[in-house]
Amino acid sequence: MTPSQLRAFHLVAEQGSFSAAARSSGLSQPNLSGQVTALEKAYGVRLFDRRGRTVTPTETGRQLQGVTSRLFALQEEAQALLAGEQTLTRGHLRIAADSAHHVVPIMAALRKRAGGLTFALSIDNSATVLERLLRHEADVAVMAKSISDPRMHALRLRTDRVVLFAPAGHALAKRGRAPLTALADQELVLRERGSITREVLEQAMAAADIKPRAIVEVQTREGVREAVAAGFGVGAVFASELGEDRRFRRIAVTDADLDVAEYAVCLQERRRVALVRAFMDEALRLAS
């Protein structure tokens, strides 16, 4: 195993193809392919599933990518330390979030500070966001999940609240406010398990021994909105995300604590990496 072989593997795993890795690194595609093939042959393993022009890491490849992500993150940290880097001018930041609403203002502030930065933003439920951070598939995260893991560094950004919403003609929508017991025997439209909105609402209903008639599970936030609009049931969402839509009416729950805190999170070991540090600094500034 050589450093160049690990670097070649890491570049390809990050970019998802040999050609994209070649363009981003300035190395030739045959060079990268040869380095990765040599690494696979040296240990008798397969690191990528090759499908046309794209590649996907195998299970061994995913585990190795976690190692190389930490390795090259530390290298970046060392370079920043030795260079005495204080001001960002360029770089690429991978962000995972459970809502674009909470993370985009931080991205905008960071871009204003350093116009040469680029971003990759993935939106998913909080459980998946946390997994991406732990697997080094994201540099930073913003999510509505309290973190007690000592491997993580978290900053509290703001408090949001889970509210219900229903089509304008629904009986609950006409009231605008309702106790949690009003959900008994109602049909609900909720995100998949791992979603904080679902977790908070289900915990509150379980504590009050409230059982809905049925739950329609939808994978995306947009899908929940469309299913509610089509009459499949009452939905749940963060108050800040509902927005203005004449198809819906907001329903405030009057007798249950559905407040949820939102956090900016990074790995402790990466706090001093320049881009990560800058993101967390902007998050803290906006929060205060």
C-alpha cells in the first residue's frame, strides 16, 4: 500500500467515477485506475462495483473510505495549522441536513464571507444525516436531534415546533387549534421512521395513549404535503417549514410540548479543519 494508492482510491470514492476524479485532481484517468487496481490486487479485495462510467464502493470500499476520509482530513488540518490559515478563499464543503430551511442561511453567510467556496447539500431524515456524518460522507450537519455522542461537537441554533396541517376543508383545519386527543382515530401522513417530526409526534401520542386510525408513510417532506393535499390525512411538519399554501391550514397543538431544537454538528476530530471551523463559526454567529 502506498500513499498515492490511497489517495487515488479516496478521490474516486468521493467523486463517484474515475473520470470525475481525474478532472477534479488533475491526474490522468489511467493513472488513477492503475493505482486503484494495484491496491485491489495487493490485498485481493474488490473496492468498487463498476457500472458503466460510475463506480460505487463495496462494503470494504465504504469502510476504507471512512479511514481515508479521516486520514486526509487530518492532513488538511495539519496543512492549515502549518500555514497559519485564518481566511478562507476556496474549498468544497459537504453538508447533510434534515431541512434546507435551517441550513441555507448558514451557507449563504459562508459564501458571502468566501465567494470561492462550493457546497454539496444532501437532505434526509435526522437518523440518516447522523449516519452520513459518522461515515465521513459529510463534513458538517444541521439537524433536529440532540447529540450526546462524545465523538460529536454540537451547537444549538434555534428552537422550532412541530405543528399539524390539514386540507382547508378538514374539520380540524377549520378550528386552527386542537388538543392532541383530536388525533385519536384520525388518519395521519408522516415521514419515514428516523424523521424527528414523526418521532416527536409519536412519542407525545404514546405518552397520552392516543392511537390514530392509520398512518400513511411517505419518504419525503414534499411527498407528505402532496398526500395531505390529496386528502390522505393530517400531516406534521416544523412550523418554520410549512410556509404559505392555500391548500392547507395550520393546526396548533394546545396541550403537548412539541418544541424541537435544531443543531449544527461536526465530528470532534474535525473541528479545527478550516472549512468545518468556518461553518460552525457562522452557525454560532447566526444563532446568537
